[in-house]
Amino acid sequence: MLFVEYPKCSTCQKAKKWLQERNLEFEDRHIVEQNPSLEELRLWYKKSGLPLKRFFNTSGSKYKELKLKDKLPGMTEEEQLQLLATDGMLVKRPVLVGETFAVTGFKEKEWMEKLGLEE
């Protein structure tokens, strides 16, 4: 699995700890140092089954600075994916990517389900 995070993010820290406590193996990646590529984002979006808006860090300063709340509805999916690929800080994190899934943010119940884990 690939775990994409911003190390200073408290939610990312919590999610990483959660994975480690369950002895799950994952590759760790810093979202700013290695920004997701357009191809990766396309694949993750497809695997996720989520609305593309869930891939945006809507509480981030960059999102607000670019006034994306108003701009996104008028953009095509391709334009949105291209925008996400320009800056890791625009991407909702953490992102957990497996063979058959991709999830953004950390919701324990959702992660348990995606990983096929029992409570």
C-alpha cells in the first residue's frame, strides 16, 4: 500500500500510527516532496469511486487562496486533476492507495472496510 502524507498534519500522524498499530505494511510518501502526478491522481480517483471534490484539501490555505470553492464547479474533471497535480498541498490527505482502492482523509471505519479488517 501507498500512504501519502504531510508529516506535520495531525490527521496524517494519527492515520500512520493506526496503520503501524495493526502491523500493516505500507510505503510512506511525503506529499510535498513527491507531489502526486496527473497519472497517479487519475488512477486513484478511478479506484476510489469518490467524487473528485473529496481529493481536494478544502480546509487548506492554498484552496482558499485560489478561491477554488467558486472555481471548481465550472471546471472539467480533467482540469481539476491537472490542478491537483500542480501542488500536493491542494490534495486531501492522507491518501491510502491499495491494489483495488484509494481513500482520502482518515475515517477509521472507512479504512477498516477498505482493508477488510474486523473491528
